[in-house]
Amino acid sequence: MIGNGSNFVDHGLSEADPEVRSIIDKEKERQFKSLELIASENFTSRAVMEAVGSCLTNKYSEGLPGKRYYGGNEYIDELETLCQQRALEAFQVDGKKWGVDVQPLSCSPANFEVYTAILKPHDRLMIADAVGAFLMMDMAHISGLVAASVVANPFEYCDIVTTATHKSLRGPRGGLIFFKKDTVLGVDLESAINNAVFPGIQFPCRENALLT
Ligand SMILES: Cc1ncc(COP(=O)(O)O)c(C=O)c1O
């Protein structure tokens, strides 16, 4: 019990768990003082850190904006819709032709979610044009260059494009799946992919990492 009558004391990390605080501090020091040349990694901004460490981490928001399983998602819906708009804008993609699922936890589950959506047992990933197959690109490493129009645009050729958000995009750890809105090879990619993400593979999405 503390002086102000509250029995719920919400300490900062240094007080609540100095051991963990000290490990984080050492890692921060290491990141500042060493030269890191790992292509998968980046250093995100303070603003992203702030969003990731916010109250959004408390919320469950299974489903899609306007179609949630739980109540209290009005601001999460606003956030996810904004994130979808920004993801399409970042790659100058026409929102009438393309949709995006912004919930993947990172690019590896995003890829597996795409395979879950479109592959049947014993199907193969092939060279697309020659065999009349879906064309998918994982642009995880070069998505910043795609957004800046420095390299060829996969949206001109592909049916599905996946990316991580924490590599050259320098956002929080997350993944995106872009899909054509028109039916491809008889498959409604939008519902197949959204359903593969949730409830197929993931239950919670990380709302605190949505604002990429
Ligand atoms: C091409 C490619 N896709 C996916 C991944 C894994 O991405 P994530 O860490 O977002 O799961 C990597 C990792 O570097 C990668 O190089």
C-alpha cells in the first residue's frame, strides 16, 4: 500500500526489474558502440520505439477492422486502417487493384501464410509464367529501395508481394502481405490470405507494431 491510497504500484523498469534494465542498457551500449553490417537489421527511430512500447500492446484485436471478435477495438480499427493506407501509399500501389494484410508478425510467417492461402497439399512453387502459376515476391531486403523507386517494381509483375517492415523500411518488427484484389487463377486472394493470417496461422496481431 502506498501513500496515495492505491495498492497498485506501477514502477518503471529500473525499479521493477533492475536486472532486465541492466541487460537492455548493455545491449543499447553495444548497438551504439559497435559496427553492425548485418543486412537483415536496421536501427529504428525513437518514434517507432515509443509506439511499440505503448498501451497498444494490451489489446487483443482478432479479425479485421470492423469485424473484430472482441469489443473496444474502435481505435485499433482506426490504426489498422491507417496502416493499410500507408502501406499502399508507401509503394504507390492502387488501392482499387491491391489490398494488404498488415497483421503478419514478420516476413517469415507472412510467407508461410501466403503458402497456406494458395497451395494445396503436394502443390509446388514454380516458375510462374511457364506453368500458369501465381507469382509471388518476397521483397523483404529491398522494400526500401522499391518504395523509393530505385529498383524494378514487383507490383507490375506479381500477384502477391510480401515484406518485412524492420529491414530497409526501418519500422517496427512486422510483416506485410500485398495481394491483387481481382481473382487470380480462380482464387480470391484477399479472403484466402486474410483467412490464412487469421485464424489460419496467427491469433493475436501486434497492434503496437502496426504503425509502420
Ligand atoms: C528474403 C527474406 N525474407 C524473409 C526474411 C525473414 O524475415 P523476418 O525476420 O521478418 O521473419 C529474411 C530475413 O532476413 C529474408 O532475407
